[in-house]
Amino acid sequence: MSDVFPLPPYPAQAPARRPLEGVGTAAVVVTYNRKALLVKCLRSLLNQTAPLARIYVIDNASTDGTPEVIPADERVTYLRLDRNLGGAYGFAYGVRKVLEGDFRHVWLMDDDCFAEDDAHEQLLKWEGTAEALCTAVLARDGTYDLGHRRSFNMITLADTALGPEIYAQACTPIDMFTFVGVLIPLEVVRQVGVPVDNFFFMGDDTEYALRLKSHGLRTHLIPASRIWHHGSVPGHAPRGKFEPKRHYYNIRNSLLIRRRYATSPLWLALSFAAYALRGYGGLARHGELTWRSAALTTEALRDALLGRAYVKDFGPG
């Protein structure tokens, strides 16, 4: 649909190369005010049995002393942004930086991801079987966090977490991933473009996964490659207090993605109705429906309907 938010342009400064040319893997780690977790993340990446060629740390203007904990290792490149534009911008910026180098793959993850020593090596064993390769994601107690790897129905726009039995297979096709340990050849990035940079912090990875799928490109889950994710809490985490940013971006970005990749106008309309009911109804059910929260829900629905993707100013905090 021509009126859906535009995708980021291909960076003109990155020269085209032959398929899978380049040397090694560059990891991109996006961080914001979590230096203790970042230290553990970087340690796990520097200890990989298949060494990484480069690790780009994209700092979204942290205020907790993050620069002080960056290891003095020639493989680590620390890049600090002037202000916090969200994880989505951080990943897009990091991928653009990787494109400027002579690398073969980019490996994407947050600062609370701790890769097992052979995680990168296990992914490389399956190079060529798919255009994107994903690790298994483990919660803090060692169980699989099934929500990070999902299937998606392009007609009904429903996404479903893969069952635990899938993880007993050596390799299996999936549709959707989060940016928790996904390995992508740079030639694929040159084909489909960089991730969206204006989603702030929700849905940018989902959009990218479905962009690959819409181009006929494959994504495989490799359970032998494992990343522990500090943000994955076992069981169902209790619903937290109403957060305006999370509420707005969840509705807007989810619907923008469905608008771009929908194949059925009817199911798209039903999806808008479902998000409206969940948006207002969820607020009412938890006693959080106010003029302000209702207006924010309306704004998210309107922006999705108009195809508007931008980093919204929520003011201080």
C-alpha cells in the first residue's frame, strides 16, 4: 500500500558486493542505562568459540556511566548517540555502520543478551540453509522463551508462538523473530534495506522479519545456538502500571506492520477493531481509562490508520 509508512532508504555510501562477500561477523548491541548487563553481554560475545570480527555497541545516550565499562578490546567499537531515539533507531544505526565495513554477517541483540560460548559457531554451521538464522532464547530459569520465535499468517494477521517441541529439531523454519540473536548476511540487508528507525522500541524486529518473508527469504531457528535473555522472566509476568510509551507504540507499530503486510482488507479491518477494543478495554479493565489515556489510544489508532511512523515526543521521562 503506497500510503503506508516508507521504509528506510538503502544507504548510498554502502557499495554493492557479490553475494556473501566479506569477512566475519559484526555484532550490534544496543544499550541504554544497563551497564551491568552490558558488561556481561560483551563478555559473552568476546568469548565466542567462533570469534566475532567486530562488536558495535550503540549507546542511546546512557546516563549511568556506560562509557566507563566498555572493554579495551580492538574488536569493540563504542558509538554514543546524542539522545535516546529508542532501540529501533539504535539497531538501524548499527546496521548502517556494519554496512560501511567489509563484513559477511550482522548479529543483532540487546544489552541483556548473554550468548553461550558456541552460539555464533552453531549458527555458522547452518550458513546457507536460510537467509536469516536465529538462536533459541532462554529465560532466566533456563526454559525457552517461546515468544521470541513465532509463525505469522499473512491472511488473518495472527501470530503464534512456536511450541516447545519445535526446539527438539535441529533446524526449523519460522516467520517472526525479535532482535535477540538473529544472524543476517549483509547481502540480504543490501537487498531489503536496514531496519525501520522510527518505531522507537516495539515491533521493529517483527517488521524486519516479515519484510524478509515478503521478499521470499527464509528464516530458520537453530536451537543448538542459545542466548540467555535477562528480560525473559519465567511464566507470565504480572501486568505493570500503565506506561504511555509502551501503550502507544504497541498499538501503533503493531497496526502499521499489519497494514504493510496484510493481504486481506477484511482481516486488516478486524485487526484494527481488535486493537481498539484491547486498547480502550484494557485500560478500563484495570482502572486506567482517563481522558489522557483514551486520547493516547485514539492517537495511536489514528497514526496507524494514516501510516504515520515517527518518534513521538512524550516530554520529560
